[in-house]
Amino acid sequence: MLIPESVRTHWWRGALVVVAVVVVCFSTSPFGGLFGLVPLVVWSTLAPSRRSGLIVGAVLLALLAWFVLPGALGLAGRWVPAPIEIYWLHTTIAAVVCAIGARRGFVGLFLLVIAGFIVTGGALFAAYESPPGCEGVAPGPAQLRITRDFNCGSHNCWGVLETTGDRAPEVMRDYLVARHFTPAPTINRVPRYCRTTGLLVEHEVCVDVWPLGPAAARVEWYVN
């Protein structure tokens, strides 16, 4: 069977997008992952040659993996991008890389950056006074019986896990430490753990573990 000339010439463009799709499948935010695909899709149409296309494409794939995989693995630290940064920071860096590699399409890349900031604003507005996501806390340890809820107060909402089971407070604390939460100063003598991410904008999630006895604990988490 003869392979069309266009396929033999441009197969690498589709291959870059396929690999990027595999990477974003690990994203903790489906929409964030899909938005992270956009620069690579744009590059697959802008790339002037296979050589530059694959070189710049590899850089873009590495950049996408950096913004997706550490969060998916529950890692923490200022080298781990915050979830919101995939919209504006990743898009901006990727657009600059595309512009350097293609030396054309500047207007479209500029509009892509603007779109990234607009989506960032929309994401921040949607998150305002909304319950936090899983943030590495939910669903909780498999060996405990857990019910999940949320509460809201003045300009803030927080997630709640009601946990029961053998040594529930200790199990919950071990679970958080394994997900790179570190002990923080207590509030009202309640054990508190926090995890920070973000390259340029700090994203801190804190968890209060309220012991309710040897076999029960109430867990509350919130984004500072």
C-alpha cells in the first residue's frame, strides 16, 4: 500500500500532537490539560521544516511535561508549577519558543498569549468562593471510611473529609506527608499541614486534621 507523500513528509507534526495528548492525559485538570495542548498544535502548523519542527517540538513537549506531570505526581516546591500557571505562564513561554523557532506567526502567537491571560482571569473568577478541588487531599486513605463535603464562610470555602477507621488521625497525617505536605504552625492546637507550589505565583494548600478520638478525624483543607 502506497503512503501518500503528504503523510511521509509531515508525519512528525501529528506525532508531536499525539505525544502531547498522552502527556495531558495525566493532568489533574482536564481543561488545563487541553489548554496546554494549544501551543503544540499551533507549532505543528507553524513549523517551517522537520528539523526545526522536531527540535522546537521536543522543547515544547518538555515544557508541557514540566507543567503537567509534577502536579499529577503530587510533588511540591517552588519548582513545581501552580495549576493556574498552565494558562498564562506556560502559554507565554511556549509562544516565545514558537516565535523563535518559526520566525513568523507573531500575531497569532500574541493572541494566544492574550487568550491565556483571559482564561486565567476566568479560572480565578470561577474559583472565587468555590470549594477547593482535591488538591492532593481527597479522596483520602483507602483504609479509612470517608465522607466528603464542603463548607463556606465569608469569602472562603473549604473542603471537608469525615474519616473513621483504625488510628484515623495518624493514618491521615501519614497520608498527607506522603503527598509532600509538611507540618505548619498549628492553629488552636490543631495539627496543620501545608503544601506550596508555583513558579511565579505561590499556590499554598493547607490542611487541618482535627482528631475526634483514636478512630475518627475531621479533615479540612483550603487554599491560601
